[in-house]
Amino acid sequence: MKARQLALEQLKDLKVVVTGGAGFIGSHLVSKLLDLGNQVTAVDSFLHGNKLELPKNSRHLSLCQGDIRDYDFIRSALAGQDLVFHLAAVVGVEYTQMSPLEVLDVEIQGTANVLKAAAAHNIKRFVAASSSEVYGDSPVVMDEEQPMSPRSTYAIAKLAGEAYCEAFYQSHGLEYTCLRYFNVYGPRQDERFVIPSFVNRVLSGEPIIIYGDGRQTRDFTFIDDAVVMTLLAAQNPEAKCQRINIGTGRMVTINELADLIVKIIDARDTAKPEHVNYDRKRPQAVEVFNRRAGVARARRLLQYTPGTTLVSGIKKYLDWRGQK
């Protein structure tokens, strides 16, 4: 613990930009950076992010509202900065499925703009949010070196973003790290995502909606663990030009998740799952049925293993929800 804190404190003198800084992961990252003592610029269009999720009255925080697809805007936002965490994205399975052109525009053109601006300002390190979606379906643990098989527009766009990072390293020497997040959850996550959705339906006395037979697996990663791993990836020189899974290496079926949430809330007598067919908003053709992070590279490079169990993480989410 002490060694990890010392490692993170190596970042504290840097001026940091977080794109998507008002989003779920971004707002937590901004809060942690402020705790470390960084000067932070949170960039967000606020179309999906929420200013209310960001710390208030911090003299170390600057808000910069705009769209990363506007190159002049993002170039100005990155002036005088040292480190970029690029988390701006179009998220949510159903939304991305119904808005493919927006996904491509934000994830590809937007990412290219942020990279171009970072290179122009000689940024020291560029940490980009990718996704476990780039793997497609896999019957085994998802390892960073296995062939990619993206099944959705979102996944293709994320893989293109990774390729752009490599291209800017080759052409401009911009050091990068791409982080493939696996089902991050926790406080501040909106109800489009599976754990908040399940919790909301149980507390409202509605059935939990499960697509298909519920045997699809996921690797749920608590937000605090994901944020620490994100910071360590920026700090560690050995993470330069690497793709790293941000996950636990443990998987659970959606049926098991639903049962666990019902048990934690103690609603076994009233809450029942309802299995439904895939539809146009969530087509079966793009569903990734098995998802489990290979974590050997993260353990080796980041010297960190996520410590929050799924039970503990769900309880923390419920505690936060009860305080809203």
C-alpha cells in the first residue's frame, strides 16, 4: 500500500487533462488526481457527463466545456499540460448501437484530434481508454496478445483508436498506454448499465430484465480499482506503448449477478428475473457472451491486483445510492 501511494505521488506535480472528465470513470479519476494534489483540467461536452459529479470549489480544477471533434478547442485545452487521460467516448450498448456514425466520429476523429493536439504540445504521456469489446467473443481468458475480433461499431472504433495511438508514437514519439476496461461499475454510474439497472429494478419492485438465457459472463471491476490501475499505468515507464487489461480475472454469469443483487438487497420473495429476446437496440449478433480479463500483464506492469469483491462493490454502490 505504501509503495503504491509513493508511486502515485510521482504524478502529483504534473498538469493533467482528463477528457470525458465529467463521465463515470472520468469524474472519479479527476477526484483522485485532485486528492493527489494535481492541477486538473476536465474536458467534457456535458452532453452525457454531469458537472454535478465533479468536485466543487477546488482551486486545482478547471472545467473546459467543448467537443473533442473541434480540433482548435482541444488544442487550446491541452496547452501547457503534461499528461492526458483520454476518456471521452460515446457509451452505453443500446445508444452506441443506435448511433453508429456518432460513435465513429467521436472515437476516431475525436481521438485523432486529441492525439494531434497532444503531439503539438509535446505531452509526456497519453493514456487512452479502450475496451474489452475489442476482443469480440472468446471462450478463454482474454489476453492482450490474442487476435482481435470486434463485433460492433463501438469495438471497431476503439481498436482504431488504439491503432492511432501507435501511429502517433511512431510518427511523433508520443508515448501512450491503452487500457482495455472490463465492465467497470460503482457510484455515479447511470442506469443504462447492468448493475445500476438491476439494482434500480429490484428497488422499484420490477422484474430484472435479462437478455437471452443469462449465461453470458462478465468481469466486473470496481471503479476505485480501475482508477488506481489507470494512474499506475500513467506513472510506470514500463507501461509505455502497452495495451493493458483493466479487470479482475474473475467472471460471473448475468444470472448469478441478478441472484447476488437480489440476495444483497434481501428481495428474494419479490424480485424475479425476466428473460427476454434480443432486439434491434441490443442485437444478439454483437453480443459478447464470454468476457474474462487476462490479468498477468497488469500484475506485472502495474504491481496491482483489484481488491474489491463483487459483493463489496455492490454494497458500496448501494450505500452511495442511499445517500443521493
